Amino acid sequence: MSKKSVQTLEDIARLANVSRSTVSRALNNSPLISKQTRERIQAIAREHNFCLNVSGRNLRLRSSRTIAFVAPMCFPPVASAEHLFGLEMLGAIWSGLHELNYDCLIVHSASQDTDWVHRYLHSGRVDGFILMESSFKQTQIEALVQMKVPFIVWGMPVSPFNYCSVTGDNVAGGRLATEYLIRTGRQRIAFLGGLKGTLTVENRFKGYEQALQLAGRALDPALIVYGDYTYASGAAGMQRLLERAPDLDAVFVNSDLMAIAAINVIQESGRSVPADIAVVGYDDLSIAGYATLPLTTIRQNIPLAGKLLAQNLIQHIETGLVTNVTVPVELVIRKSA
């Protein structure tokens, strides 16, 4: 077959001895076929100077090849310096979508609002949505499920609804942080949580509680406070802990930004970190290693999480498969504990 005669997906399929759908998936970098098959088909297409008619394909398939990252209008804004985790996750999602030849659109939504589904999905502007669990209420998730909207959530799935999710192993993270503090001789270990009532924070607390129980220690309500992931809430929470329990010698904080705030409050009180009070954060954001006092923290693999959010949502759109994936976490030891 001459190069000039290769004009359609069917032509490539005959040369590669595969189906038309396999060729389509290979040229769109679909994760549903093997890397070897994808690269072989792409090589044949390049050899014959074959290019997809993207606009025609999208119109025919009713696909925009665009995924929306839904950012609620809340405080702190998801894409802001006060929400560093959201910024790093957004970057990882964008990278994952880019690998699959998809674009990423940031969509803002008001509290309790699902009108954005009609504005963006039903108008054909996007093919699906990526949400952050801590920014959405259960009623919104339920509404999306009932409307059969293609979406995926970063965070624990809410029972009994069946939808795609990717989350870190928050129970293991809470347990790792607390066990490390116990091993290093800390006696009065506080818990400075994120948003109270969210599954993510509840599971981190569960890991904290499990580690204390295994060490034969009882929970002390004076050592438990919550914030909202902002720097200000980390500072305020640490101040409350010092007032309630001035003899505490360690604190497990549910975000790196809150942990940095906690360290500043501890130092301003005349105490030393980690000599007087050890601090362990959560997430291992870029700032954790560059802080004035490099932060011991629980690492969530954000690049992998973003890639899985992109891949698994597109897989769901193409096949209907619902996946719930838990990404392992690990302890990173630096100078704060």
C-alpha cells in the first residue's frame, strides 16, 4: 500500500492487522491498549504521514477531548497559594491529561451548585469532571451520580454511591506519622486535623488513634483540634493546643502548610522544634523540603495520583468501568521531627 493510499483509520488497521477501534485508541494514546501495540501503530501512521482530523473526529464522536477540573468558589480558593496541595494536584492532573492528548479546563462552581454540569457537559464543552473531595458536599456527589455524570473524585468514595475515585491511604498515613513519633520517644502527641467531618481527616485520625492504642496510650481530647488546611488555621490550632496542653511534645499536622504555621507558633512561644516539640506534616508538598526547618512529613505521591485521576476518568468515559484506587503513602524524615 503506497503512502498516498493511506488516508483512513481502516487503512492503518489493515497495515497493522488490528481493528479500527484499536488504531483509534493508539492514535489517541488510550491507556486501554498496550504500550507496544500503541507505539507500533503510531510508527505506521508516521511512516505514512497520517494525521487524524481532530475536529471531525471530535464532532463524530461527540467528544471535546477536554476534562474539567471543578474548583468551588470557597476559601481558600483551590488554585491559590493558600491551597498549595490543590495547585500541585492540578499540575499533576494536567500532565496526566496531556499524555493522553486531552486538555484541562478549570471550572468554578458555587456551593451546592450543579448547574455547571449543564453548562459544560451537556453543551459538549467537556467530556467529564475531576473533583476534590474536601470541596464538595455529599448531596452534590449524590446529584452527580443520579445524573450519570462522568466524574472522578480525589478522596474517599462516599457510601453507598458508586463512582470513580483515587485517594491516598490516609489511615496508614496517620498511623505512620504517630508510630514514628512514639518510636522517637514522644509522650504527649497532639493531632491537628484538617476539615472536621471529612472522610480524609477521619481516616487520618483513625490511623493516629490506632497507633496510640497499639502503644497502650489513651486518647486525650485536649490534644485534638481541627483547622481548614490554611496557614491561619494551622497557627490558630497550634496556639489552642499549647494553651490546652503546654506539656505536649509532638504534633501530627494534617497538611504541610498548617505544619509550617504550627512550627512558627511553637518557636514564637519560646520552644524549640524538634527538641521541645516534634512536628510531622502531611502531603510532602514542594515547600516541605525548602522550609527554613525542612519538614518531616507523610508523602502522598501527587504526580501518580494526578496521572491516575486522568487515566481512570477517561477509561470510565470510554468503557463505563468504575475504579476506586488507593495510592500508598510513605514517611519522609527531615529536620522537624
